[in-house]
Amino acid sequence: MTSLHSIRMPMSREEARSLRAGDMVLLDGEIVITAGLPTVQRLVACAEEGRDPPIPLAGGSLMHLGSYSRDTADGGLEVLYMNPTTSTRFNALMPRLIRHFGLTAVGGKGGLDAACVEAMREVGCVYLSFLGGGAPLHSAAIEAVRDVAYPDLVAHYRLVRLAVRGLGPLTVGIDAQGNSLFDSLRHDAEARMPEILARLAADRAGAP
Amino acid sequence: MPITYEAVKALSAQLYDWSLRAVPADTKDGLGRALEAETHDGARQVLRMMLGSARKAEAEGRFICSDAGVPVYHVTIGTAARLEGDIKAAVSDGFDELVATIDPPLLKHVTNPLTNERGYKGKDMPLVTWDVAGGADWVEILCQPKALGSGRWAALETFSFPTLAEIEAYVMKVVLQAGSQHCPPVIVGVGIGGSFDVAARISSKATMRPIGSTNPEPVLAAMEERLLRAVNATGFGPMGTGGDTTALAVHVDYASGHGYTPVAVCFNCWINRRTRARIHGDGTVERLE
């Protein structure tokens, strides 16, 4: 059976290292999200130039989640809906961010590549896979919007700090030991392909 | 009575709104069957969440995904339909009206491919395919908001007098390339033959066929069945984190061609957004999906 862990965010490095690929987690606390490539490029520029990002990331999380945020009448902020985007779009930029900010959790959907897995292993960071098409569930877990940065960007590209309660369950897709479900599943599927093609040939031979 | 600009505009807006807030019935049934058959614990949990998300979206009128996609419409005009006004502009104006009035607002996904700037409008947007139905007195509109997650992984290769083995091996190559990325379990559409553009269109149209329907061509019905088994044997599973359910359906169609044979493969993610309705000659609107 897969085990379900309740985790307080930001996740401690020890907790990140204790999780295993395939575990499921529920998150409470604060997370930082964006779905924008230009946003992640700005964060890399902060790292390169030694500047602080507009929302602190050190020892925290950065999730590839898109959201629609807007100002409320009372001067606050609200997120109307939230959902993951494809993480592999950020492959080239994530190792720098994971190492520089010592992130303990990243996430989105579809996983990250081997260079990211290596950075996560070094730092003690996990990748959490969110349900795509899960906007009704993810949005209901938002307690409050703490901060929104980069308002010049379109809504889903903004950097947003959120308080969440019971966000998930999310699957640990990559653990801090260097195990990636995405890599192992791809490897297994490739290894299985000759057998799959042979079965197709056998089925064709018996088909109309 | 004529089918008017106003009727087509209103229906184009309405179909998009409906598409965003529900998973089609055939797809929920497919997910339910997958949950019964799935042997992997984690995958069962993900499938249960999918069904829960679909139920919550429908019950509370919420968007199922934050990626509202780009507007894709297929409009079929009956040759016996009487039209009044600029029906072509009506589809585009209907989407504009939706953008202006929908609550909650849509994110900006329409992208200029030369600059990557994003907005609600752009060249040739909405993406509309126009078709004609002989003798019919209706106009049918199918709406399929197309998102990035699954749209990104479509591919096409042109072969010369390929065997079925080569065609199926190519389908599996594209499935492997997409891997965990396209929000599985997906609907796989395969278009064979015709020409470059025709094969792509056939594959896209194949994703719109209801899940559970049987291909009327026995050769293709058998191909769909064995390809579905093959895709699910890859093990990528729901959301690509492992399991028996990588696809809910494989749908194949073809057109005659020359001997150079394009094979197009495209995917629709598990939410499989799709709505369809007809405006009849007497002015009534019939919701079909």
C-alpha cells in the first residue's frame, strides 16, 4: 500500500529526505507557485545576480501551478482557481533554483529531468505530482493568498505565496534519494516495447 | 425560420462555458471502468481523485482545469439550412463575448507563436473547421477547448506504402515520446493517409468520437483494441505516475491517399472537454454532448 503523509509546509529537509517515490502527501502551510517561464527566468536572474526574489524562496517550495489571482474590494487578494502545469518546460532552469535557494519541495505535473533529479538529491528536495484537471480540488484547499509578485505578468505567470490546508493527495514523483517514478516508468516502458510490439504482431495475425 | 448570427454566436459562447465545467459522460464512464480494472494502488487513488474533481466541477459549476485552452470549434452547416447574417463572424464573436462575460475570468492562453505574447485574441483564433452536411437543415457546433498539456505531444510522420506493423510501431513511438506528460489517461486519435493536413485533421477528429463506441470498420476496430492494450501495457498510468491506465481509448480513422502515407497521432487529456449542439431549422437548440 502507498502511505499518506501529512506535511507542514515549508517542508523540513529531514522530512523531504524521509519521503519515498510513490508515497502520497497532504500539505498544510505555505507554498509558492507560478506557471510562468518568464517568472522562473527572473528567479534564475535573482540567483545569478545575488538579489533576493520578491517572495522569499530559501528552504521553501516552488510549485508549477497556474492560478487566477485578483485584488479584492477590501484590498486583499484572492485566487479564483489553481491547477498544475507541465514541469518539464522548466527543466533547464530548475537545477539552478533548487541549489541556490535550497528548495525542499517542487511540484507540478509530468516530473523533471535527470539534471533536476541530481540537484534534488544533493539538496534534499522532493517533486510532488499534482492532479492535472484537479482545479476544483486544489482550489478548495486554498486558505489565503499571502503575497503576489510580478503583477506586470499575466495572472498565471505571477509568483504567488499561498496558505493551503489539506492540499492533495499529491504523489511523490521524485524523492531526495534520486528515485524518479517518471524516469523508471519511461525506462520500463522502453524495455517492454519489443514485447509490446511482438504482442501487436500476434494480435494482427489473428485479426480480421 | 433562418439560423441567425445571434443564435450561432450565443451557442458558440455557451458551448465553451459548458465545456470548461464538466467532464463528458462517456469519459466519466471510461474513468469508472478504469478504476474497476486498475490494479495499482496509487493509480486507483489518482483515478478516484479524477472522478471527484469531475463531480465537484459539475456540482459547483467550477472550471475543471485552469488551462481553459484555446478555442477549437468544428462547425457543420446543413445544405438545407437557411442562414441569416455572418455565421463565420458569429463563432469568433461568440468566443469574444464569452471572454468578456465568463465568471470566473479565463487566463490568457492565446499565444502569438512568433513572440510568445499571450492574450485572448490572435491571428486565426478561434481555430474553426467548417464542414457541410448534405440535405440537413441544421447547423452543428462542436467545441473542444484544447490545452497545452496534451496538445504539445501530437506528431506526424509520412511513410511510403507502410505496413500496418510500421503504422502501429509509429503510434507506439509517439506514445513513448509523450510518456507521462499529457495528463493520462488520454484519448489517442490516429489519422492514416490522405495528405499531410488531412491525416492531422482525421486524428484530431478521432479524439472526438465517444469512448466506448465501436469503429464500424472491422479492421480498424481490431486495430483500436490491440493498440489500446499496447498503450496500457506501457505502464505510465494516470498522471504518469504508474498504473494500468494510460489511455481510455484509441480511435483510428483513415482516408485514401497516394502511397505516401502520413500517420498523425494526437492526444486529448483525461478531462476530454467536448460539447456539441445543433441549431435546427425551427430555431430549437438540441444539446448532443
